[in-house]
Amino acid sequence: MQNSKHFLMPKILLVEDNELNRDMLLRRLVRHGFDVIAAENGLQGLLDAHAEAPDLILMDMSLPQMDGWELTRRLKAGRATQHIPIIALTAHAMLGDREGALQAGCDDYDTKPVDLGRLLSKIETLLLRRTSEGNISTNYQATVSFPPQTQPVAFNKEGK
Ligand code: MN
């Protein structure tokens, strides 16, 4: 039973060397129904991408051991990994970063700090593209709920 439930969760590989960013994003993605594997450097990301066959990769571009640019190029050059969508994450909206990320082979790009709603919609777009190609569970939509853009009102002013 546990295995079949596991199977329905899209698996995301999160490659991020900053521990706080990594843990926070991991927790939030898990809460939204994803199975998340975290790697703290580029080399570990490369190994995990092969060992875990994730459905999607979130890639910090500034990484120790092997940076995100090199890791992306390697993954997109490898037969076993070239089909995995990659979303690049960079700390600053640097001019040319987006073009550079796409040129390196990334499928999409976003900036940190992460806007989770925006990132989830990019993840969804790439996963659904794969769904239509038959590569991932079609139950994906049922397993992921999107965060409300605003918190529900916690109190009623009229009652005060
Ligand atoms: Mn980094």
C-alpha cells in the first residue's frame, strides 16, 4: 500500500547547497505532495539524478564541487537523464541569467527567494507536459494542491 501511494507522488530532486533554503523548500514541497530528494552539491546532484530518476529537478546554479551550469549540461547530455525537466534557481535576477540557464539546457528558470505559488505553477507545467507524453502518473493533479495566494481571514472584524 505504501508503495502504491509513493508511486503517485512526483519525485523532485532539489539541488541546493544553502541548508536553510534547502530545508525550507523541501518541507514546503513535501507539504504539497511531492516526494523530495535533496542534494547539497553538484556532484551529489549528478549521482542522485541517476540513482533516483526524479520527475523534475530544481537546480540552484551556484553550487560547490560542480556548479548548476555544468551539472545541467551533463544531465542534458546523458541519455538516462536528458528527459528530466530542470528548473534553474538563481539568487539574483541577473541580466542574462535566464538566457544562460535556458542555453545550458534548463527547461525553465526562477529567482530566489522562491515565490512558492509561482514555482509550483512552473513545476506543474513541466510535469503536465511529461504527463501528456506518458512519462509520469496521470494522478499527478490529484496529489498536488496549490497554496492559497492569501491566508484565510483569521478573525472577523465585525465581531470585535
Ligand atoms: Mn548556492
